[in-house]
Amino acid sequence: MGFKIEKRLDAPAWMKVATTVFFIFLAFVASGVFLYTQGVSPVQVYSVILKSAFGSTYDFSETIVKALPVAMVSLAVMLCFTMQIWNIGAEGQALAGALAAAAVVRYFPMDNRVAMLSSMALAAALAGGFWAGTAGFLKARWNVNEIIITLMLNYIAIRLMEFFVYGPWRDPASLGFPMTRPFVPSARLPSLWGTRIHMGLYALLILTVVMEIVLRKTRWGYEIRVLGHNARAARYAGINVASSIVVVMFLSGAIAGLAGMCEVSGLQGRLQAGFSAQYGYTAITVAWLSHLNPTLSLFVSFLMGVLLVGGYALQIGMGLSLASTLILQGLILFFVLGGEFFHNYRIRLEKRR
């Protein structure tokens, strides 16, 4: 007897859902084995994570707060990944957006909240779009590897932000901590339902619906998907590949920049070092776990919010490091991507002659 691997020509939709759920379950089993080898009860760890995320109304709201930036940035990278352009710089683009929003608050303060927030959102979108569009232009013009460029731009954005929060923008009353002055009230996104959830939630839902419609129902979305499957065929069909790359990268960076603005305006109330908590990298995991589906990314982001909140609870309650939660995230990505093999291929037994 031998094995034969065959390509599936018409895999049903339920199979993708079933394989994803099954391999996420396997990821939790593998994580449990890892925790057990470290002398920690997996059942206790998972119980702490669930209780910290769903134990009360406040806990549930904090889970949503953690999921918001991850979900919005995942939409940004998803747009590029659909076109097979690898934007790894959403972290830096979100930082650029937050930096631009803080600059508007510092140099152009206004009492009118609508005008203030609109100016901050526009500046954040332009800054994030410029940050990603630069890599898109280099890719389109000279075929420079976008992975390297976007990754390097992350470090430039981090150092640029640190220059301002440690230097000219640092609040004299911050006791030496790297942060700006608190934003004026008109620069703060309103909170919802008496929690720390802010109106960035509405922006996220609107962006999700718009992206779902654009990618699935419009001609431009069809062109993006065609470019992702076969750029040579798309070029033969008359699609302008170079301009599409620049536009998609710019829009991707603009969405990430808006995510950075929502985080500092709605949650932090000022710009400070380390505010992003590596959301840009977590969003890459979310985009792939959701199979580049904008609607499904909301649920996957919520799962990541559960893990992030649970990670903090494990540090405080059980003395574990945040790396334990990051290992769980990595195992989920590893197993789900491995499950893609069984969705795209079937293994058959056959007799050898």
C-alpha cells in the first residue's frame, strides 16, 4: 500500500471551516502539552484565560478593546495579501498614523470635536498611506522586495516616534516617562456604554462592510483577486499592475494609520512609547487565520483579544510570562496553515504494483 496526494478541484465550503476548527483544537492540545512540560496545569491556564476574558462585563469589554486595533490592522494587511503583495509593515504604518494624529493635536488644536477628529483621521490616513505607498512605489517601479522595505520602515517609524516622545514632545509633567501631553478633550474619541470601548468600533464595522463589498462585488476587487492569482494573465488582460500595487499599498497603509489614530485617540489619550503592543504583527496572523475574509477576521481578532487579555491575567495570577500566550498564537497559526494542506489536497491509499 502507498499514499497518493491529489489536488482537490471542488472542496466544499464546510470543509474549510471544519479543518480550521479542528486544527485550532489541535493547537490548544499542543499548547497544553507544552504547558504541562513546564509544570503548569493546562486546564488551570485555560480557565484563567476564559475567566479573564468573560468573567464580567468589564472583562468582556476589555477583550473587545484589545481586539479592535488587531481587527482594523488585519483589514489593512488583508487588502495587500489578497493581491499577493506582502505588507509586513502595518506596525510601522500604525505608528506613523498615530504620530501624525498627535502632531495635529499639538500644532493645530481645535475646540470642535468633529473638525478635530476629522483632521486627525485625515493626517493619520495620509501618513500611514505614505509609509506603505513608498514601499509600493519601489515595488512597482523597480521590483524592490516589499517584505524587506516594509519591515525596515517599521524600525524607522519606531525610532521616529521615540525621538518625539523622548524629546521635543515629552510632557514635562510625565516624571520622565516617554509620553506627550494629554490630548485636548475634542481630540478624544467618545467612549461607548460606559466602558473603554470607543467609537473606533463603528469605524471598524464600516471598514469591514466596505472591504467585503469592494473585494467581492466590484470590478476593482475582482482585478485585485486576479492579480493575486496570476499577475501575468492580469497584465495580458489590460490591468495596470504597477498602479494597482501603489494604490493597494497606499490604502493598506491608510487603514493601518487610522488604526493607530483610533488607539491613541480612543484609548490612550496621548502618544507614548510602546502603545501598539505589536498589534501589527498579530494582525498578520489574524489575516491568515481568517483566510483573507474581512467578516471572519472580526471573530479571529476577538479570539486574539481573548488571548491577549488572558496573557496579562496569566502574568499577574500565575506568574507566567507573556511569551506563553505568544507561543499559543504561533501554534494556532502553524496548525491552521498546516490544515490548509488537507483543504487543498486529499490523501488516498492505493496498492503499489
